[in-house]
Amino acid sequence: MWQTSVIMYPLPLLLLLFQPVQFQMTSNSFHLPNHLKEDFEDYLEEFYGTGSTTETTKEKFKRKMIIVPGKQIHLGDTEYCNHAIKFKNIHNKLRRVEEHYFLQKVYEEIRKICYNSFIKCKNGIRKCNRSKKVMKGLYCKLKRGTKLPDCEYESFYRRRLAFITCKWKNEIRELVPVSINDISMPYSY
């Protein structure tokens, strides 16, 4: 009887026997310095993630969108965006981003913007919160390229109002910054 069922249903039985192997990482085959492990894990999470549904965290926002005040970084450096976008791993599954913004302000000051009134974002769709004070930042605009690391960006120093998007986090019961939409003067409607 067993031989008969095997002969009658050979393909489904074979498919059951050859299910895809589940890959599990049991140990690192290479060693990274501790200060690079977190960045590498975030890189893998973003690369294999589903895009906009991945959770944005305070640490990720700080790492990808903030230039720490007081660091010896010349915001007028025309190569800053090229280096920062590659170093901070800013991409969408290794594809270039058209534009990106960095603010030179501590996280807590940026987080306070989330409690300012809503205003239209530059794309007219989402709601943004606008800073009440002028902030220093950089606007990075794609010059050429489609995939990292072969992309080239122009860097533009800006000292204007910041427009950011925020999201409510139930775990900590507060609004947190998610992205920087623009660094410019107020839009006219």
C-alpha cells in the first residue's frame, strides 16, 4: 500500500522532502569590531526589510539624519554628502535616494519640533511639523548614479527652518521624529 501511494503522488512527496532550507546564523564567520556590528546589523535589516513598514527608532534617526553639533565638520564641504550617504548607509535596497537632509542639532531639540503645529510638507501630501527657529543643515541632491556606491551627490549648506515628519510611539507614549522633509523658508500656499 505504501508503494502505491508513493507512485500515485510522487511530486507532492518529493516537494515535501525537498522543502527550502531555513538559514539560521549560528555564529559569525567573520569578526567585526563592536562599533561596526550594530551598523552592519542595521544595514542587513534595511536591505532585507520591507521598506516603509520597518520601524524607525530614535537611534536610527540620530545616526542617519543628525550631524552632531560641535564636531569638526565643515558644513560647506562640497563632498560631505557623498561621504555621509555612503558611510551612514542611506539607500533603498542599495538604490540611490534622490535627496536627503541632515540637521546639525541635538536629537532632543529636533524631537521638540514634533509638538509644533502641523503644516503642509513640500510634497503637499503628508503633514509636517516646522521648527520655530532657524537650524543649520545640509541638503544632499543626487547628481548621478543609480546604485550605491556609484552615486554622486551635491551638498548644499542651509540655515533655515526645518520641516520634519513625526510618529506616535505607544511604547514610550510620545511623538518621535521620523524623517526630515525639507530645510527651507516657509512655503506659500
